Amino acid sequence: MPHNLAGRKQGGGDQSDGSGSAPKTHRPKSGKTSEENDKKSLNKKLKDVEISVPIVYGTIAFWLGKKATEYHSHKWTVYVRSATNEDLGAVIKRVVFQLHASFNNPTRIVDLPPFELSESGWGEFEIAISIFFHADVSDKQLDLLHHLRLYPEDDSSAPQSTKKPVVIESYDEIVFCEPSEAFFSRVQNHPAVSVPRLPASFNFPPSGLLIENVHERKRGDTKDHPLSQWFLNFSEADELLKLAAARQQVQAHIGKLRRQLSLMDGQPQHSKPSPGQ
């Protein structure tokens, strides 16, 4: 289900001592004026424009086999990744994973891509995932929930394998409404981000002055990730096929129920004897 995130406008004003009698002073102009104007220009919103970022969040859990102990039977990794395994550092600033209270330091903060953490344990629980974005992207955070699963869902009594992990992933899309010009300019050619085409006459202001220079961050794509062989493949086409298959199943079930009702309606009704008969 897409999540719509629209940035809120922040207001501001001049501050004074409240006396109202202080004389106004004229400060000399500094060289930062043009830089500040560029930043304000970059933070302008693009009306009627949406940017979509497909993401995948989930866990991969391995049984430790002979190395398993009572309290450390599985090793697992929880993560937020791009659906195309590209670096999400241009969009996401930080991801916070909230683990079970039994873990030491259950609140884990990951400031650099790839946004993931690995742990070991014996129990399944809900992991709260909070995604924070760069200042020119959105001032709202996105909160998700993911259930850590250690045992196969189809048959928990089946023998476990140390080579084949339990993979649980969810596909989602983050939609940013009316993005800033700075954000659009930075991701307009990003392979993990879906952006609309703007008129050819539209010119962005210089994009060298970004609030946060995400380009200096460590490359965080997951194409060569050690767990990439277990990642599931997601696409809009796959989602549409799943929806179509689910719709066919629902329609087939409705048809079956209608046939059963028609058969019941066609059966002779046994009238109850009236009193006195």
C-alpha cells in the first residue's frame, strides 16, 4: 500500500525583546546572501508532482544448526532496501529498528546505507521500523511493522536447514507529494526512484548547495549483498498479477456460493403442520 508523504511548511518570524522601542539596525550584506537565496529556491515545492520510491523491508533468518543454543538458535538480519537494490541514501537519512525489550539496547539506529542490522536469538516478535528522510525530502517519518519469523510458515515441524533461510519480505511504495526542487533535482535520474517528466522549459536552480551532501556517503546499494541471493523479486507487474489472481479466486468463490444458494432455493420446502392437524 503506497504511503503518501507531503512535507509541511515551516513558518518563521523575526524575534525581538518585546519592548518595541529598540532602534532598527542595518546589517551589512555578507557573501552568504546569494547562498541563502539558492537554498530557499531549492526548497520550493513542485505543485501537482509526485515522486514514488519503491522499497522492500523484511528479515532473513538462518538456523544455526549444531551451533544453536537455547537462547541463540537463529541468526537473522532485518533491513530496508530498494526494490531494485539501489542505494537509498539520496532519500533516506536514518532508519531506527525497535527490537524486543529483552535485547541489549533494543533501539538500534542506522545512519548509513545499507539500512540493516543483524542479531541472533530464539524467539519471534514484531519489529518496529521508523524511516527518517532528509530535510529537503520530508519532515515526516514513516513507521512500519514487520514480524520476524524464524520457522517456515507452511510447516513449523519440518526439519530445519542451515543452508535455506526463512525469508519474509514486504513490498511498498513511498509517495512524496509536492516534492522540493532540491529533492527532485537530486533523484531525477536515480534508478530507484520514479519521477515524472517536467516540461523541457523548466530549469532548476543550481543544485550544488544541498542541505546535506548525501553524495559523500558510502555507497549503499545491495546488489552485491551477501544475502542478495535470497532477496525476493518485486515489481508493479508482479503486484498486478497477484491482484488479478486474487480477484479471480474471489469471483470463483462468489460463483460457488451462488450455485449453492440456487440449489438450496430449488429444494422443496417442507411445510409445517398447522395447529390442530
